[in-house]
Amino acid sequence: MVEKRIGSDIEIAQQAAMKPIGEIAAQLSLSEQEWMPYGHYKAKLSIDILERLKDAPDGQLILVTSINPTPAGEGKSTVTVGLGQALNRLGKRAIIALREPSLGPNMGLKGGAAGGGYSQVVPMDELNLHFTGDIHAITTANNLLSALIDNHLHQGNALGIDPRRVVWKRAVDLNDRALRQITIGLGGPANGILREDGFQITVASEIMAVLCLANGLDDLRERLGRMVVAWTWDQRPVQVSDLGAQGALTLLLKDALNPNLIQTLENTPALVHGGPFANIAHGCNSLLATRMALKLGDYVVTEAGFGADLGAEKFLDIKARMGGLSPKAVVIVATARALKMHGGVARDQLGYEDVEALARGMENLEKHIETIKAFGLPFVVAINRFTSDTEDELAFINSWCDARDYPVAESRVWSEGGAGGETLAKEVLALIKQHKGHYRPLYDTAASIEDKLQTLVTRVYGGKGVEFSSKAAKQLADFKRLGWDRLCVCVAKTQYSLSDDPTLLGRPSDFVLHVREFQVSLGAGFIAALTGNVMTMPGLPKRPAALDMDVLPDGRVTGLF
Amino acid sequence: MVEKRIGSDIEIAQQAAMKPIGEIAAQLSLSEQEWMPYGHYKAKLSIDILERLKDAPDGQLILVTSINPTPAGEGKSTVTVGLGQALNRLGKRAIIALREPSLGPNMGLKGGAAGGGYSQVVPMDELNLHFTGDIHAITTANNLLSALIDNHLHQGNALGIDPRRVVWKRAVDLNDRALRQITIGLGGPANGILREDGFQITVASEIMAVLCLANGLDDLRERLGRMVVAWTWDQRPVQVSDLGAQGALTLLLKDALNPNLIQTLENTPALVHGGPFANIAHGCNSLLATRMALKLGDYVVTEAGFGADLGAEKFLDIKARMGGLSPKAVVIVATARALKMHGGVARDQLGYEDVEALARGMENLEKHIETIKAFGLPFVVAINRFTSDTEDELAFINSWCDARDYPVAESRVWSEGGAGGETLAKEVLALIKQHKGHYRPLYDTAASIEDKLQTLVTRVYGGKGVEFSSKAAKQLADFKRLGWDRLCVCVAKTQYSLSDDPTLLGRPSDFVLHVREFQVSLGAGFIAALTGNVMTMPGLPKRPAALDMDVLPDGRVTGLF
């Protein structure tokens, strides 16, 4: 481990030697008409590029996932960025495809989503603030739809919407707990119909999931039109197309649909586009960005939210299936810290050596490896190094993998950039060269919702079965009646455990998954199964990070991490 | 009148021969570092330009205002754009400074704010949708502040804020009546403190007014810090600086503070920046944009919201005073239609000739002329031609002006573009050449709020006095105690009448202005006096314009007007 002292993420990012974005676009052989500048270091790429390159071969798709993480995360984004940089150092034309961050958490708990250390995408501050306005466009479209629903209720309610059963919520891209549950329309007849409502954080809006799964402008409009916003007095679903609002929503989203191009600290191109919630939605960057990256690069490194039980499963069962993607290799990120946590070490003790606990915790990694194998994909374990890791701990992980013939490599990309990821990159290239990838989704969409969930519980989470609340059971009956049981399933579950109980670490078994309620996302094309306590509107902490933020006289940003 | 058939605004705008925005920037002799592209036809201009040109002479400032309008408006924006184009045709280096439009009204009643016919700024569709994200940034800053206030209440309320006296409202840039009056924080202790709240449309946020009056980044931070958000249990005001949130708000607004550059249909440069409400705020584009335009052009044409009793008064008493601007000439726009309305013709009869009614209505114009004279400024009356106007009507207006030695010119800029504004432009140039402008604000800020209002009522509105509700009277006492009575006054009043009663057309007299309540805008630097029924959150109509909007397969926009 190189023990150089490295600065904070924002300090490193501000020292980046960025190329003008036109140079990055030129590297990708884009014509002037195919990209639009947003400042000097960001661009939007026209989806017409996909039409021009429709007969060109796709690059090799590499998915980065992880074991069940500590609350600090396993560093998937950092490894993703670093691996892309490493591939470029090895002479490969690699592109990174990442999600764009939500502003809410940035203002709350410190920490954007641009990677870290010497493996970041830049300009980091702009990415973590308004970026190219995609999330603002989604917020606006979400809330225009709400305004149109309430206006419909106010202007005579021709569709017969039951105001108690409006399921479409308003959105704000902030952490704002006071908006979780509200009453609107107070103050008399001029102010509309009184009803209960609530705000979600924008990235939890179905519109974000729709944008990330749409295959183009027409598909976007159709998906938006299918979204269920309410139920009538006689229990029929009301969709956006019933209100006639799909055109206006499409209009508001037409620029947001174009993927964004930025670069890493080492000038590797990065498509950063879309960021759906990883619990009630599928948690991956946009399908259009991934498809475009595959046309523009020989290798595409992308990631999926949370551990392999959530992110990779949804990437492979939802996004890859809908988008016709065929990933060739998977990187499973693990840290000694998280493995020790799964072996029973308390969070405040994770910085100390404990090889025995580490050994016990390996069963969590083992389960995720089995999951990736179940999807027919080859993998490499990436050990994301922390300065507190000891040589004995790393030696143990390596020997554990070697004993099982599991490919394994250290990642030092946080402290060393792409150079620290070359070993990992070589392992990945070797896997792809061996043509071992035979991707297949885990369930058939023709199966019932119950069967799909049973498949996930037994084959991905390692439990024994699934139970439904009386509300969920009633919803299942509705879905069959309405023909919605052939959709994909998207499980909202804690990321800290393979089960739905965040305290069950390691590799729990014999547990049952408790489905409390379903949420219908017809536009996205899945039914979300909610387990445990799913929070779609975070709150701010005692001292929000926002209170330390400012702009210096020279225009530089302080307080962003 | 040229009787060519002209298309809809969006059709004309889509046929525009726009120059790449870099060419427009080059016309203004801007260096590459001084502008940032937002797509190919929009740019943000760095406020560093003002520092570079601080010793350069200012151009001549021309203010466009109007008589009390019909509900359709008098066409001030169209005349402003057309006059700028006409000045350029006459070989003058002219720049236009306009407000940016709010999305809410566009989605409601059809009609953006980009001028009309052959006198528009383009790209019209982008201007009327997300533009460069300024309003989204303001919405976000506004709502971050709300979240921080509610978080402060939730986390122990160290400042002792009375939750019943939080005056800071949330914002959304949409017409959404159901959000006018709401209850937040329902659902138990995890969801914060239960209290009443409401949403304003974003352009009514004090942050919009602050952005439009700030002289730079430091002034922006100071103004944001001064904003009053609540009152404590012991009746002390709580400001943003008490919460420590001014840095984060400044950070969110740092790009929005940079003026936007676009162009007219005839490639005249246009700075379109900021759009504060014209009732509870001052209703002019940003001070920074106006100052920058004055440094970059020899003539700057700008407008102020509603009629001269509201827009011009606030421009001259608030914006020009705070910003050290010295306008040289005023254009007072009038239409035969509005003059007939003031003469007693019903709205559905305004398309028919009625010279007698027109003659009676001239008294409204006369009053506004007196107002402009009271500010020490020369003026020209611009008759904004409609196809329904008759030759007799126009002859009457002309002879009425001639009899009084009032300069007057027809404006045909809607149907003819800049060519239709050359007569008007020549009149304006003549006024400026005569050096008749001796701008002075109407009141002294050292006067009491009551005296300032009395000045406005007697010298601008033509009434006899002002009355205060018991609430307003109590507020006046508070303001004296707190030293806030030396601020400017910003009157929120109907735009349809010189009085506070929208049914009193023509030139009412002997009326009293009834101040219902004051709203404190310490950040902006004024106290808003609310009269009548001030609406800061519009509603959608029975059939919102949004329902006719869409994107065509080739990417063109339909349904925007």
C-alpha cells in the first residue's frame, strides 16, 4: 500500500487536469451535431448516435457489484471509475457508465457519488450540484403530473378518481422529512380538493425509473403514459394516458433523456446518466447511456446499487433483460472491513485486525458468488484496500479465493488511480477472453409474482420462502385480475443483510421474506415488493453538511465531499 | 399595415436563422473564458466581465413600460425585442435585457415570455422550458432552506422558533393551487414538527428577488443571509444567517447568478436573466444582466412588469436606485384596445372601432405620462398595432399626442420585426440625443413607510390617501422598532387599474389604497405592501395548455405558445 497522504475528494477533483469536453467527444468520434456542451466540461449526447451506430458491434459489458456493505459502502463507484482508468492505461478503449447523484444526501450527510480519491469523475462539484439539470427536469415533470391530477379533481373529476386513492406523490430532490406525510388543498374551494399526500425524494419517482429504462423518445412517452397515478371510486386504475399528460411530461424530459458525458481524473470518458433508487426501483444508470457506451467503447464498466442481492440481481433481471444487454463479466467488490462485520465485529472496531472474524464473514461473499454464477456469469473478486487493512487479512482473503479457484485482485484505485487497478483489469480481460459469460435472467416473466419472489428468496437471498401481508395478498389478486402479474419484480429490502432483517449479517438461512405491500410501476415495467421499512424521503441529520458549504471568492466550492 | 399571414410564435421561432451563440459572444468581444455554452444557442456570461469593463462607459438605458393593460397584455416584451432589433438595423449596437419566464403559466394558459411574432428571442422553446436551469436552482435553494428550517425545529429548535410563525414558504415553479395551504410533518415524531405551510410559485420566492438585485456573489450571500424566515416565541425575527444557511444557498445559486445570453430572430444579443414577480417583488430582469448589457452595448432596451404604475415605478424606485442605473428614455406602450377598455368598452367588443371610447380612455395614458415625467424622464408613446385597429383610431391617438407635443410612434414589430420599429427607434434616439433625462427616484428612503406609500398614491396612482388594516398598522410599529422602515416599498396591487380595485378603469381619483398586510423582504431590501387579493400561487385552468404539448419524432416541440 502506497502511504502517500492524499487530499479530500474535492481537493483532488479541483486539481484535475480536465480536457475540454469537445476533446473527449472527439476521442469518441462524435460529430459536432451529436453532442451539446453544458459548460466547458460537460456535454449531452444525442440519442441519434444509437441510430447511426445501430449496426456497429457492441463493446464488452463489465458489471461492478459488491457484498452486503457497511454503512460507508464498499467503494463500488470508486472501483468502477478506477477499473475504467486501468483498462485505458492498458490500451483498451474503455468507457464508464455511472448513475448521477441526488442533491438531497449531499446536503445531508456529506458524500456525493463521483467515486473517490484518485478514481473520480469530474467536474465533481458540478456533478454533485445541478449537473445538466436532469433531476430538476424529473422533479418538474413529477410535480406537473401532481398538479394535473389535483386540477382534474378540482375541475369536475370526470375520470371519477377517488381522492383517497391517489398513489402518485409529489417530489423534491432534498432530504425533507416534514414532507413525508402532508395534507393539501386546505383553505376552501378555491384551493382545490382536500386530501392526504406526501413527497418522495426525486430519485424515488417512477419517472426516474422510466427515464432509466426507456429505449428512446417514443418508448419514454409510452412508459410515461402507462404510469398508474390513482384509482377510481370503482377500483379501476387511472393512468397518465387517461389524463392525457404523457406529451407534456415527454416534452419536459426530452433533454434529460440524452446521456451526459464527462471524464475521469485520467480523462477516461464517463457517461453519467440517471439515478433511480436502488430499493423501490432498480438502481442502475440509464439503459440509453449503457447502450451508447457499448457502441462507443470496446469495454464498458458499469455498476448497480447496493450488494449483488439487490443491485446486480435487478441489473440482470430487469435492466439487462429489458434492454437486451449481455454482460460478459462481473466484479464483486469486497472490503476486509465488511467481511469482518459479517464475521461479527462491531462497527467501531472494523479498523482493527481480526482474521478470525474475517474468516467467518467470507460466507457472505460466497453467497454473492453463487448468485452471480446462477446468472451464468464469470466473476472476479476485487478487494478494495483501506489503509487500515493488514497484510494477514489480505493474505487470508487471497488464499481463501485461491483455494476455491476464484479469481481475485486487489484494488488500490482510491490511492493510486488507474495504476492501482491494472491487476484487476487484467483479471477482467482474462475472464472476457475465455468467453465464459452465458447471461440468463433468473426467472421467467411468465411466472407469477409469488413464484418470482420465491426464486429470488431461495436462489439469491438464501432464505426459505416468502410471506405476504393481507394487504399484499389482496394486491396480488388485483394484479392477476389486471394482467400485471407478468411484470418483473423489484424487491425493496435492506442492503445490509441478505434477508429483510438488517441485523442478520453473514449468510443467514431458513428465513422468510415478509412482503408488506406492493408498489405498482407500470411505466418502469415492474412491481416493487416492499419489505421492512422502506424510506423514500430521507431526513437531514442534526448538523446538515449544507451548513459547511460555501463558494470562495475565486469561485471554488468548499464543503462538498 | 402589412397584411401578410404570419404563423404562430413557435412556428416562427422554429424557422429562425439562429447564429451559434459563440458568434453572438464574439460580436460582444467576449473572451472564451467569459462565456459558457449551454447547448449551441444559449450561454451563461461570467460576472467577471463587469470587473474587466468597470472603467468602460455605460450605454444608454431605455425602459419599456405601458398603460394599465388588458388581460392579454400590451405587448411590452414584443416592443422591447422589436425596438432592440430596430436599433440594430439603424446601425446601433443594441442589447435587449429581459426577464426569463416561469414554467407554471406556460403549462397553464398558453403563452411564454419571449416576445411575439417577428420580435421574439430564441430558442423560444428552450427559454420557455428549463432554459439554463436558473429557476430550478432557485426552487432548490428555496426548498433547501425550508428543509433546514423544519430540520432545525425537529432537532431541538435551539433558536426558539415559533412553528406557527415560520414565514418562509416552499416553492414549485408550477401552477398548483392545492399546495397554497397545506399541513406538513404529519405521521408522528419521525416526520418532524407538525405545522401549517404553503407553496408559492418559484418566481414569487424572495430568492428570485434577491438574485435579481444582487450586485455580485458576496452581495448575494449577504442578502440571502438577511432574509427573514420566521419569528421566535419572544417575537424576534430569525434570519437565514441565524441558521447558517447562506453559504449553501449561495453555492446552489452561483451559476444562476451569471446572466444568460441568447439572441432575437434578427440575431440581436439578448440578456435574459431573472424573473421576479411583479406584485410582491419588483418585476424586472436582474441588475447584473442590465449592468452587463450597459457595458457591452451602446443602447440597452429593457422592460418592467405590468403598467407604469407598478413596473416602471419599481424599476425606478427600487432597481435603478439600488443599482445606480440612470435610464435615459422611457417607451410607454399603449394599444387602441386597452385605451377603448379604459373608455368603457367591454372586453369582447375591443376588436371593433369606437373612437369616442378611445378618446375617453386617453386619460389612463395621460396619468402614466405624468408619472414618467415625475421621475424626470423623457418618453415616447408607442402604439402597438393590432390587425383590428382602424385608421381613425390611430389617427385619433396620433393627433391627441401631437396636440400635447408628446412624441408618438407606431410599432409594427410583431408583424414586421425590427423594420416595423424603426420609426419608434428614431424617436427614442432623438430623445436621448436631447439629453432630457434627469432621473430621480420619487421618494427618499429616509421617509417612513407611510410617507412613501402616500407619495406613491398621490403622485403615481392618482388617489388621495392610504389606509392600513389593524394587522398592517401593528406591522408598521414593528418595522419602526426594528429599523426596517428605511427600506424601499414594493406595492402589490392589481395591474388593471391605477387604484387597488381592478374594476376602476380609466383614471380614477379620490380613492384610498387599502394595505391589508406587509411582507418583509429584507434580503431584497424592500417591504411589500399587499393590497387586494395577491395570489402567489396560480391555479391551472379547466383545460391546461400542458395537455396539448408534445415532442415530434424529429425533436420539434408542439403546443408551446
